[in-house]
Amino acid sequence: MLALLLAVSCFAQDEQTPKKPKKAKKEKIYNEKGEIIKQGWNFGPLPVVGYDADLGFQYGLCCDIFNFGDGLRYPRYNYKFNVEASRYTKGSGVFRFYSDLPYVVKDTKLFFDLTYFYANKYEFFGFNGYQSSTYDPVVEQAHLINPDTLDKKIKSGYHFIDRNQLRFVGSMQRPLFGEPNLNWSAGLGYFYTTARPIDTVKMHNYVDQPATLYENYVNAGIIKKEEAKGGHTGQLRIGMVYDSRDQNSDPTRGIYAEGTLVGAFNIDSDTDYAIKDRTKYNLSFTFLWRHYIPLYKEKLTLSYRLGAQNRIVGETPWYMINNLNTMFFQKMYTEGLGGSVTMRGVNRNGVLGEGFAFANVELRWRIVNFKLINQNWTVGLNPFFDAGIVTQQYREKEMIKAQEEYEATLPEGQKAEKIYYSGDKEGVHMSAGCGFKLIMNRNLIVSVDVGRALDNRDGQKFKTFVGFNYIF
């Protein structure tokens, strides 16, 4: 609604107002780098045509709306809006509106995000990384019947659930002690998550699918039945931000550091809230460090990100442990570890724990700059290395207990499949690959990343991700 009002106020003309004579075409203004200095409004309506190895092909519509004002801050914008409605062929989609308003209120950065995600094939690989079993009864049965299938992909719904989520996040930051790079920040968050087993009727390929890993976890008590279907989560956020980057979307130098304390509470109003075991609150801390080091002017930049998130007190509901509690979003999805925003090539949601740490390293090479249709363009490559690990286990005792109880029911001598707990020690999950970037006006970034996990337990093929923006 706000974007619509701004557009109307800028472009609508009162019919009673006499038309002004046409002005001469505005002369282009260039900066010292030879870039066209963008002024006023800049619209980027685009068809959404993308691909995510975990989600499928993406199609839809989106629009980036920038306002550069008088251009004195270019390539920084005065404010930005984004609207998107898109769907993936593997059964998920998104409706999103967000705004980034760094200069609308004096000395105050505002950020709002309202998004609805739906997915009838949402990955769930259990808890605690390598401690979770890679066992899949559909695949194991296919291999027993026909050993020739060992090197072939078997369609299985064992590691999927049906999950929807409504997300709202509002954040602000202001300078601390008059220092422009050092800021305090605060925000609110609301998440409504629903979860259930996949619909085997809709997913016709899984008609003979046995109980999924999610159902096994619920039946064994690893996921508590009163929280199995999801719930409402509210968040209060407060933190500190240090930002010395030369610009937001495509920085070539500087540091961005964020420390955020998040108090989350269950706001369900149903009778289940009174159950003694129900998760009512938790307090967690998230730390992010991004560093952009120029190696050769603005052509070559070494960029890295370090991140960690740990629960301090309370317990996080199972459906929220994959949420990365950042104050301001760089990408649409804020979930990990694994997938397109944390470890490209590692199974999405493949590394879930109460606490986790991760790192990303990229060498960003801006190969060529050119001008086309009155816009500044850059083509770049970014080879990358990603890594992550669970640092705080989630319901490990429940996983071990469920595995022991299952093994106790088996006849003597029968092989015990690792259904609930693998017995493996958690370690570092790693992936590597390369990305391609097409950048317009240093802000609108079309991104293609191709990566592969370095351990087959995390994924056994190259994965491609097509979308927008760098991951950090």
C-alpha cells in the first residue's frame, strides 16, 4: 500500500491542473568512475525466472523500486521497495513485500518485511547434522530389490514435510554516541508456522511412501506432539550494528558487524499452551561479521562472513531452530544451515541444531563494466567456499533414547537401521563452487551460484541457485 501511494503521488496528475510545457531532456551526470549518477525514481519490474536445486524452477513477477533522490549518495539509495509473487515447480511459493528506508527519517534506518511462504515439499533431515541418520527406507528397499539402482536417484518423500509460514519483521537502527558507523538497533518479529506430513495423494510419486522421518520423530517424542503442527512465535530484538561499508548491495570495502539478542515467546492461545512440556520462551544471541577487503581497486575483493547463533536460556520450538535471527535481511530466506543462503551445495536444512556456526568466503571479481539502456552494468564472478557446524545439540538425548528403544524391539541378530540417531560425531559441513553476477546500478543483482557439498552425506551432486543479491 505504501509503495502504491508513493507511486501515485509521484506520477499521478490532477486533471484540473494545466499541463506544464515539456522540459528539455535532462543531461546525464557522471561521477569520477564514469558511472551515470542515478537520480529520482528507478523501477525494475522483472519476470521472476530462477532455479533452486532444492526448490525447482521459479516463475512469477517482482519489482524493485529505488529512489536515489538528487543522486548525491549514489550508489546508495534513499529508499527501496520490493514486491514479489513467485512459485517453484517442486511445490513451494512466496508472496513478499519489503522496504529498506535508510534516509526517510533523519539518522534512522527502517526495515520492514512481510512474507508468506508455502511449501508442500519442505526438507527435513533431522537434528544435529551428522548425528541425524541418512537412512531412507524407500531408497534402501529399492537398493535391496535391484542393486543396479545404487548409482541412481530414487524418488522418495521420506525427508519432506508440508510447511507454511507467515513472517513479519520490523527493525530500526540509530547512531550511538553520534558515531555514524556505530548503531544500536531494535525490532519486532512475528512468525506463524504450520507443519504436517506431506500429502501423498497430491504427491502422486509417493503413494506407497512409509512413515516419513518427521512422523517417526513425532511418534518417538523427539518432536513433541503439542508442537508438531507448528505455532505462533513472537520476538523482541535488540542489538548493535557496526557498518563501515562503502555501499549496501555490492560493497568493495568495509566491515559490517551485527550482534542481536532475541527474546522469543510462544503466543498460542489454544489449550495446548497450558501443557507443562510446551516450549514457552527462549533467549538467543546471534553474531554476524562481514568483511570486504579490496585486493585490486574495485575490481577484486576478498569477502568473508562469519556467523554464530546460540540459545542462552529456554528451549526453541523445533520449527524455529533453523531461523537465522538477523536484524536486516540480505536474502529472502533467512533459514539454515544448508541451501542457497548459507552453504550452497549442502542439503537445505541439513544442519539443524539449537546453536550453530558458519563461514563463507568469496573472491569477487568484477570482470567488466558497461552502460546499456541508460543504466550502469557490471559482470562478475565469485568462487566461494562455505562451511558450518552444529555447536549446540538439539534434543540429542531424545534421539539416542528413541534409537535404543527401537533396537530393543528387534529380534536378536536382525540388523538395526539407524532411524533416529546415526552414532556419528558431528563435524564441519563444507561446500565449494562458483557464482556469476549481473549487477545493475550497483544495487539490483542477478545471481547464479553453483556449488557442491564436499561430503556425500551432505549432498551428492552439484546444486544450482538462480536468484537475486549476494548471500552477504
